[in-house]
Amino acid sequence: MKERVDVKILGAGANWTGLGGRISIGLDGYYSRLPKGSTVATVTMNPAAACYEGILRVADGTYHMAITTPGWFARLALEGLDPFEKSIPLRALAQFPHDDRMAFAVRKDRGVKSLADLGARKYPLKVSTPEPGSWHPAVWGAQEILKEYGYSYEDIVKWGGKMLADRPRFVNDPAAPLISEDFDAVFDEALMTRRWKRLTDQYDLDFLPIDEGVMRKLEQRGFARGKIEKGRFRGVDQDIPAIDFSGWLLYCHEDMDEELAYLTIAAIEEQKKEIEKIFPQPHAALTGPVDLHKLATDPPIPLHKGAERYYREFGHI
């Protein structure tokens, strides 16, 4: 890199804007190694849409890099799997710790014991979920899972149910409204947040498992197998098969300048303690320390060659 560059990072929502902001400072602070006159901006957008839309905007060059979750969502783009119409040559920069699952939790007294049972009974659930129709990964993920069982959110509404769209804006705020009083179920992710702890402490919930046959079909489509571990919440007395929703993946196009990718990882290493301060434990969305060895280990898509060079040079891989 010899000419000045105006770097743009898509860091949608409060969590990723903070993360992207620290990377920006690391890239273009007092001791910046970018060409003279360069700038770095972290840009936000509707976080519900960013996981999908961001990939398209990195592909068309609007942004140099962006963040998505779950990490395997970028692999769908790389392989041209649904919902992407063609392969997009993405590369990983870093996968930040974000220990999460997609959950289907129903109030115990409703008597629904499985997703198949829900469809068979056509139970008119009032479902707490992010805004249906958005590209929020929890909405898209839940719809795709239910599709394998032969029904959808629209069907639940036809049965007399309702999509409540009542997820609070700040799910870690202990003073935020928790949920609609008449809810029957919660179909959502972000299990590490304070909201899920409050929900399971206050209500008796059954977490519905993904059946093995459906799990295999989803894996064939690129989804990642996971589980809600025994004891993670009150009432979870055994492991619950679930779709893994882990990982905040910072990614770029394969054609991004190699030196910029290298310097991005250097910026993360410089700013790692400041990044951790943004996410005080417990219940933080960042669920572990910024350990560069782990950030580079087993990404869902190949590392960018510039990022890999940094990790190798400093002994992280």
C-alpha cells in the first residue's frame, strides 16, 4: 500500500460499532502504518439486516470489511448456498468469541414438547422473536429450521398465533421490558445475554430439540450443529440438540490489500484490552478474551493471506 486509502468497516449495532471503532483506532491512531492521509471509518446500519446485507456490500466494494454472525453464515456466501445466489469470495480476518445457539423455548404449561408436535397440533403460539420479515439472523434461521418441519411463522399466525416482535432493544439492560405478558414461546438467539437469564429464572420453559433427521438436512445446507448444554439455564436438565449460532466473524473480500489485512490484525492485537473493556462480564455478547490464537483457529472460511501472515509471524498459528 503506497497510496492513501479510506478504509470503511461495517460494524452494525452497538456491539459491532464498538468493536469496529477500536479496530479503526488501532489502524489509524497516532502510530498508524497506513499511508499518509489515510482515514478509517466504522459505519453502522440496521443490525438486523447487516449479517446478510453486509456480505453483499463487501462483495461490491462498499466496505473493506464487515462482521457477521453466526460465523458459518459467511461460509454459505463463499459456497453460494441459500440465501446467496452465487459464490462470494470472502476471507476471514478474525473470529471473535461469541458462544451462542438458536433456541426454541416454549412455556412448560403449554404442553408442546417438540417442533414436530407444534406443527402437528397447529398450536397458536404467541412467539417472542425479533421483527419478522427482517434479515435478522434469528428470524432467518428460525424460519429455515421450521421449513424443514413443514411450516413457517406465517402458518403459526394462520393457526391463530402471533409474532410478538417484542425483543427489547438492549437485551442486557436489567431494566428493559422483558417480554410480552401473554407470550407462549421465545424463538431467538443471543443466549449469553441477561435477558435469557431473566427469562429462564422467571418462567418455566421447555427448550425444544432439533430432531436428528432435521439436523442432518440442515448440516447438508451448511448450518452448524450445536447444543444447549445441560445446566446452562434453569430447567435444562440434559443437552438440547440445537443449531450453533456462535462466532462474530470479521471478514473481507479475498482481493482486499494484503498489507491492510495484516495491519488490521495488528490493530486488533494493539487494542485487545480496550475491546474487552467494552464487554464487561457476565452476560456480555463477547464471551471470552481477545486471544489471537483463538481468533485465528478454525475459521469457517479461509483466512485472508495478509491476516494469516500476521498470525504466523507472531506465533499465533
